[in-house]
Amino acid sequence: MRKLFLVIYFFSLSIVAFAGAPDKQIVLKGIYQGENLYVMNPFAPSGIGFCVLEVTVNGKVTTDEINSSAFEIDLSVYNFKIGDPVTVVIKHRNGCLPKVLNPEVIRPRPTFNIESIKIDPQHSRLVWITTGELGSLPFIVEQYRWNKWSRVGKVQGKGTPGLHSYSYPVHFNSGLNRFRVRQVDKFTRQSRFSSTVTFMSKSPPVTFKPGNGRRVEDKIIFSAPTDYEIYDYYGRLKKKGYGREVNVSTLPRGSYFINYDNKTEVFYKR
């Protein structure tokens, strides 16, 4: 009788321990782009049944057959329109982990089309209009200067297929100015670019002083406000910004490259 009691006691403990183990869940948020999700579904830790317990799409329990080693989450049955938000929750047992094979199909993609892109010189802004966006991704604004494309700023995209207008303040250097926008695919890390728009500024070239052999003690003063970058001789960025003055008093003695306006020069910090 005592042996039977012990068996029942330990069996009860195992049930309580199993019931007390919290279930886990995987949450995927994105947008509908006309494709379905595929899931690898391992066996449960007990060896009986499979790992996934339930799948919901935007709060609705799916009717997909989840009791198999692999299954499809069919998003087409929900009558989504391209660009509609989608939240998929996969509840699974503790001690195992299902794997979504293609989560990128609901991640935002850089699909925008540029209807127009131009410079507004009166307000010093880059202005562009898009269509065909699928998912909200930031537009990265870039300007070509100092022999490279440099990031100016970013604007969050609306992420829906309609017509959208954006603008961003920019600084003009003297002479030719070139701008573009791009978005980066979060899965492939590849970029989608707009065309390049140009603007010819009639502002005089910017200079800086002291100009006595380019020897500087504590301050650089530009003839007009300008974007600037200062690098040491190892190519390490030491300062960057926008303005008419740069405090260089804390820089160690030595030679430095300075990018400003549309040129690159060298100065010596004494």
C-alpha cells in the first residue's frame, strides 16, 4: 500500500511540474505581401506530439494543420490587402523551439517608386514623392561631397502603397550639389536608391582661417557656415558638425585632414 502511495505521489508531482512549465511564444509583426509563412515543427520534449500548440493571425486562431513536422501558415485566407499589417503568434511548449523558415516575407521591403524628387532652394530642402511603399522603412537622405555619399539624415516612410510626399532640410556647398534617398532591406541589407538630383549653388567657396601655413592653435573659423569633418592621419574621425567655428583645442598636436564645403585640405594643430 505504501509503495502504491509513493507511485501516485510522484506521478502527481510530475503532472504538477509539467503543468507549471509556462508555454512560450514567437511573435512576428510585419505586413502582408502576398506570401505565406512556413514553419519547422520539432517533436515535443516528451516525445509525444509536436512542439507548436497554437497559431494566431491578428488574434484569430488559424485552421492550419499544425500537428506535423512542417506546416504552412496560410495568410491568403484572411483577405488581406497588400500592405496590411500582420501579427503572427506561434505558441509552443517549453523546452522546444519551432523555426519560421521565411520570416522575411512579412518584413518591410524597399519597394518605393519615386514619382518626383527635387531641390527647393528657397527653403533649403530636398523634396520627394513616392508610391508603392510596402512597409514603413526610413528614407536615408544622402549628399555627395568629399568623394563619397554621406548621410545627411532620415525620414520615416509611411509604408503604404498610396502617394506620399516627404521633405528634409539640407545644406548646400558652393558649386555642384548632389542628393539622393535610399531605403535598406532589413533582411538582405541591400539598398534601393532614388535617382540623383542636382543643384548648382552660386554661393562663393568657403575658406577657413587662420591660414598662416594652415597652423591652428585652438579654433578654426570658416568664412561661412559649412558642414565639416576632421580626421587624423590614421583616418579616424575626430570631429564633425555644421557651423562657422570649430574648437580644436583638445586635439593632440599633429596634422589633420579637414573636409568642408566641397573640398578637403590639411592643417597642423600646434
